[in-house]
Amino acid sequence: MNTAVLNLLACPVCHTTLVLRKQKRIGVRIISGNLYCDTCGKTFPIKNGIVCFTASHEKLERKKLKQLRQTTILQELTNRWQHLYSPRELRALKKEWNWMLTTICKEKNTIHLDFATGTGRFLRFISSYTNGELVALEHDYATCTELLYFLKKIKKYDHISIVCADACAMPFVNNAFNSVSSWHGLDEPFIQGAIQESQRVLKKHSYFIGSGIHYQKKSKSFILAKKTSILFTTKESILRFLKTAKFYSVVHKIFFVGQWNEKEDYLPIYGDFYSVYGIKAKKK
């Protein structure tokens, strides 16, 4: 974690600023230490430069780590993941990413938050266009460790800090970030809470931008998601979430409509029609 991010961190329970103890630093990066909340009495560790606010750091599954590393080596480092997309899907993806980039602050003195970062596919794209500080928030510690490996391999780690935390309880002070993004993080459960938190940690007059998937109404995917209580967002629901969070200047944009072509996925179901959408909104 870069020291520039330290003053932005807060207890995810009470939002009190945290005290850094027993730290180890290399230059401007904090490698290890403990963050202590005077109000709650809770302690949050920093391990290998990753700030940990979830219990997932306590045990790492070797099988999962091996699978993540294989994906990084075979797909992400070489950009071979692009072969998983049809030419039409890839063109739509590039339009989606470029559209999302329009609201991400690029100046050197800005700080941008990306949540549900995963192993860094979209973050790699952002990092090539901004001179500001970047914070990647991901809930799973194993994924965070793989993201760290990936960023170091592509030499993009210098101005990026990784935080392992729940997007519905972001460990940041109010009005911390110049912009917030999430590529397909809007497909995650309990996304309404993450949108509320994004509004809280954004500076005034700053943008939230994200993307996700809409299932076609009455499709097998739509029915299965509803039956199993898996969150699916319609245009109406995502607009309602943003309105409830008191965002304004909301724009909803469709980038792709087609059939899902991956047979192994639980959702969407293979062959079902779906659409990829983007959403951007401004904080008052």
C-alpha cells in the first residue's frame, strides 16, 4: 500500500480513521503492519502490501491459488483472453471500456477507486491512461494476492494499492476519491450497498461509472436467477439504486446484445440472450 492512501482508510464499521502500528516500509510503500481503530478496538493487518479488512486472508486455498495463477499466465499476461470474445463482442468491449474511461480522473494529484477488480483485466487498461493514484478493492484475499503478482509482472504496481474489503462496507473516509469505477462489479450480489458506499466515498461533483449484464426478461437465466435469489439487475432496478443513493445526471447505455456462448457458466445460461450495459452518474 502506498502511503498516499493511508489517510483515506477508515474502519469499515464506524468510519473512524485508523492508526498504523508495527509498520514495515520500503520507500513510500507500507509492506506490513497493523491498522488499529480506537473506537471499535479492531485491528486490521497489512500483509505483503495488501490491506486486509476481511477474514479471507486467514486461510488461502492452494487449489484456488493454482487456478488463479494459471489464468494469469495463460490469459492475462499475454492478453489471450481476447480470443474468448467474438470479433463483435470484442469491438463492443473496447467501446465499453473507452466510454468508462471518460469519467476516470487522469491527473497526477487524483485518486481513483476501482472495486470488484478481480485479477486486474480492466485495471490494467485504466493504469495505462492515468497518472493518478489507483486503489483496487477486492473482497477475496486469494484474488488480491494474484492481482499483486499480475501488477508486478506487467510493471504497473508503483501507483496502485490493493485493499481486501467488502464493497458494501468500504474502509474509506467520506469524500475520499475523485472517481469510482467497477467493470462488471454491478453483477455482484448486494450491489445496492456498493452503490451507496460509492456515493459516500466519492468527492462532490465526481463520477461513479460501472457496467454489468442484463438478462433478457422471461429467459431461463432470468427465471433461474429469480428462483435462486441471485441478484440480477434490470434497467429499472439499477436506475432506482442510483436514485436512492442520491446520484444525478444518470446515463444508462447498452453496448452489446447477443447470446451467451460459455457452456460451463451457471449464469447466464448457454444460448440465452443478454445485454451488456454501462451506467454513469454524478454525486451532488
